[in-house]
Amino acid sequence: MFVALEDRYLGALHVADEVRPEAFQALRDLREMGIHTMILSGDNEASVRRVAEQLNFKEYGSAMTPEDKHARILALKAARRHVAMIGDGVNDAPALSEAHVGIAMGSGADVALESADIMLIGNNLARLVETIRIARQCRRTIMMNFIGTIAVDAIGMGLAFAGLLSPILAALIHSGSEVIFLLNSATLLPFFGQSQDKQSGPDPKP
């Protein structure tokens, strides 16, 4: 921004957004989870490059219109990538609705919230990492219970076919397996109480 007084130039001010403190740790966690990250931004190239260097992004896009972001999501999907988009602005709405999973920040624009599949309460990026961890653990638990149910039923049918399964034994196997699966599901409870509010400085790794 240029500053002048009565048509006399006094100087210039440079204004830039600061990177959220929790972003460093959140991105490290996402990358450790095997998630590839990139920036799609409507800001100018210099500003986006500065943020990308701070957060160690290898890939970023600048001066992108809503159509550009939408096209990039389509290209990633065409390449058979599973795409999640996180945003909070009006310009993010088309990309949020096109991604496999659209994630909106709770303080974002109404149109972004309407276009997203998931809304994170607040602006803490650590909530995104926590959400993904919980979702992955839930999926693993569901698959374990599903496979376990099929295995128990298959064993029970085999024993019944061989004439080795009495009604009492069948009831015990069924009830016992249900208790085991319930206890397995209960292992999810600690995840809902975990806090991922970690804050860290810049990542020293290139």
C-alpha cells in the first residue's frame, strides 16, 4: 500500500497474512499419514510462494480463480486421486463441492459451508488431523468387525453342517463374538477424547 500526504509520496506498506501457528505441526502430521498436500490460492504468486516455502509445500497454485480451482480438482480426480479440499471462502465453493470430500472451516463463508461435506468448528487446523485420524480408526474398526462377523458365521455354519454345533454352543459363539466386537468398537473412545492442539515452529526439514 502506497502512502501519500497532499500528493506527496511518503512510502509504502507491505501487508501479508501470517501463517497459523498450528499449521506447521498439522502439515507434518498429514504428511506422516501419507497425505499429499498442495496450495490452491487466489493470492498473488509472491505471497503464495512465501507461504509455500514456510510450510514446505512442493506444489502450489497462485492467482487461481474459482474455475481454476475447480478444474484442478477435476484433473486430480481424473488421475484417480482421492481428493479432499479444505477452504473457507466464496472462491473455494466450486472446488469444495467437486472434491470427494469437501471440508469447510467453521468461520468460513456461508456458501463454502453449504458446499462442503464436513464443517470443522473453529479455525484450528489441528482439528483436521484429528478428524482424519478418527475417521481412519473408525474405518479400521468397522472392517475388523465386519470380517470377524463373516468369519464367525462361516465357522458356525461349518460346524452346523458337520453336526458339531448344538443350539447352546451356537448361542454361546454368537453372544461371545458380539461381546468381542463391542469391546473392539469401544477402543475408539479414547480417540474422541484426544486433543491435537499442538503448536510448533517452522519445519526444519526441507
